[in-house]
Amino acid sequence: MLFEVFVGAIFVGGTIALTLASYFLMRWITGGEAETHEKDLASSVIFRISALHGLILALVFAQEMIDYQQLRYQTATEANALADIYFDAGRYGDAEKGAIQKELNDYIRVVVDKEWQELGETDRLAPEAWAQWDEAYRAILDLVPANPRQQSLRGHMLDKIYVVSDSRTRRESTAADSMSAIFWFAALSGVFFISLAYYSYPPRRRNILLISIFGAYTGIILFLIYAFSNPYSPPAELSPGPMLRLQEQIANAAPPAAN
């Protein structure tokens, strides 16, 4: 929590400082008080740049929120597929379920304990988790159905193991699509140019306060965009909740049979 507050304070304080510095820089360059026609022109410039700047921030913020929600949905989809495979393996037969359930147990453990953090740090999936997935996949492929029930269960498990693979690829894609430096350039330059146009207003206490409020709110929006851009790391880290609940569900169920 302290880390989130600290990073948020940096964004808010930084944009306020940029706003006031730009304002006073333009006051120093122009010198003296602005005339009426200058105020009209400055207001027109502020309006147009603010509209474009707000549109950029709104579109990027909406996209990051969509990606964040999609990751939440994708994680739940992956956990549901793993649960289906795990418990279908138990329905298939006592002799065959052990290998499949053991590999799935190990896979979930690696994702929760290792891979989730690595995605935030390296934007890459853990090879160990892929190895566990592959072992579970091979174990399902090696099943030899003896009746229609087992044949149906094997087909269902194969379908779900493909869902897990697809979900993994999507999780990595979410991590790799990091925020472009071009966006940050556009966002900060928008704050800079809008603040320049405020020079026509005298540096009175109320005016300075209002200009600072503009900078503070812009900093909050930029902080939220930054936070949601990497859902695997603070300050807006998304917990692998569905995986954790599946682990708990498996732990409360009967232990898998030994190989």
C-alpha cells in the first residue's frame, strides 16, 4: 500500500511541478500582463489542446481497463479449464488419473508461485510451467479409452488442455504489450502546452491553486494508466485469484493417486 501511495504521489507531484513550471516559464518569456486579445487567443488554444489531450488520455485509459478486465476473465477461463481436466481425470479411472493430476498440481503451483511474478518482471512465461503443461498433455494423449465414457472424458480433457495453452499465450501477450514511450511523450507534452497557455492569467493564489488542480488530476489519470498497463506488478497487480481458489479446492478434495 505504501508503494502505491508513493508512486501515486510521484505522478501527482510531478505533473503539478510540470504545470507550474510551464506556466511561470511562459510568464517569464512573455513578460507583463496579457492583453484582452491575448487572453482570448490563449483560451482558444487551451480549449483545443485540452480536447485532444483529454481524448488521448480517455482512449488509452479505456484500452488499459479493457485489457485488465480481459486478463481477469482469461485467468478465470484457464482455472476453469484446469479444474475440468483435473476432476475429469479422476472420473476417468484410478489407474490413469495420478499422472495427470500430479502434473496439473505442479503446473498450478508454478503459475502461482513463480510465473505470475516473472510475467511482471520479464514479460515472459516460465518454461517450467510449459513443461508441466506438456507433461499433462502427453499423459492425456497416452490414455487408451476402454469404453464410450472414457472416450468422451479423454476428448473433453484434450479440448480443455488446448484452452489452457491458449490462455497462457494470451496472458503473455498482455504482459508484452507494454505502454509505448510515444504515449508518455504525447501525454506530458499535452500537459506542458496546456500549462503554457495559462500564462495570460495573473499568478494569484486562486489561479495558482486552480492550475495545480489541473496538474494534480492529470497526474492521477496518468498514474492509473501506468498502474493498469502492467497487471502483473504493483501498483495495480491483479492477483491470480481463480488459480488460488482452484488450489484450495484441490487441497480440500481427495488427494490424487500415486503414480
